[in-house]
Amino acid sequence: SWAVGGGGFGNNEMQYYTNTADNSRIEDGKLVIEARKQKKAGWPYTSAKLQTMGRQSMLYGKIEVRAKLPKGVGSWPAIWMLPVDGRNYGVGWPDSGEIDIMEHVGFDQGRVHFTVHTAAYNHKIGTHKSGSIMVDDASDAFHTYGVEWEPGHMRYYMDDQTTFEFSKTDNDWMKWPFDKPFYLILNIACGGDWGGTQGIDNASLPWRMEVDWVRVYRKN
């Protein structure tokens, strides 16, 4: 399903998400998510945010997305997961957890980030847990971004390379809220507190994230 609307999404982002073919469509068998310099409902950019909520949730397993990332200062594509119940444990984000399988900000071209957010570990208080690697051709070639999510442990990877691991250390939900169902999200944000740190290069739009496939494997 599509998320539709603007509002900044807690990060002061500048896009309005639509469910139209301008911003998400199938081309040559691939999913294209495209951000445009296009005014909509008072917002200066349009983009798309696709999510499996309401259709497909998962608890543990292996999630892989083969994608080619957009290029341009101000772009902020992400492949990530949120809990089906956003109020698990506490009063919402970040208490209920976030799994960022891939993030890229266009002002730091080629550096791909892999992150978890929890009540104890999140970027709002500077304690988030993450890894990153340089992928020189991230915007020119397809790579597989994934996470193996097991009870007590997560292993993030790109292609066959482990990029970041995160483990449960005790039964404190503030450190490990990842024993509840999550759903998958694919989007491109425009600007925002992180993506827009160095402004938005309007000449670089439109931005395209191409997705070859999404695969989810359940743990037996």
C-alpha cells in the first residue's frame, strides 16, 4: 500500500507522498520510486512511500531488497521497517523500534548506512547503533541490501558482505524491542534533518530508486 500525504514525518522532510504513477510505477519489470520537483498540497516535492502494513508483517526472518539508489544532494532513500503496533512498550517512536536495512543521503554519495533505533539507542539522543560502508557504484548498479533477524540478533549485509550486527544483551525492551511483528517500507524522502543537511540540489531531480526484487524468508 501507499502512504499518502505530507507533514515532515518527524524529520522536517519536504515531500508529499502520492499514489500516482508520477512517483511509483513498474518499468521493465522493476519498481521505480521517483521523487520530483513538483508542488502538491503546499509541499514543493512529490515522492512515494510503499509499505507492506496491512498486507504482510513479519517476526524474524531474512529480508532482502535488490536496488539501485538515486543520486543527488538532498535525496534520502531508505529501505526500512517499523513495528505493526507503533505503541509497543511505550508511547511510540523510538520505544517500539526501527530497523533501517539501507539508508543513503545524497550529500555523502556512496556511503550506505545500516542502523537500529530503540528507546535507549536512537539518533535523537545520539546513541543510535549503526554501521556504514562505501559503495562507489550504489547509484549505478544493483546491490542486495538485507537483514537476517533472529531472536536476540540481527545481521545486516550488502550482497555477501556483513555490514553491521546488533545483539540483545539483556531483557531490557528499551535496548531490544525487536520481538514483535514489523512491516517493510521503501521510500525516497526529500531533504529533512539529515537528508537536507546540505540543502537540495533541484537540478539533480528527478531522483529514482529502482527495485529489482524484494524477498522475505521466514525462519523455520
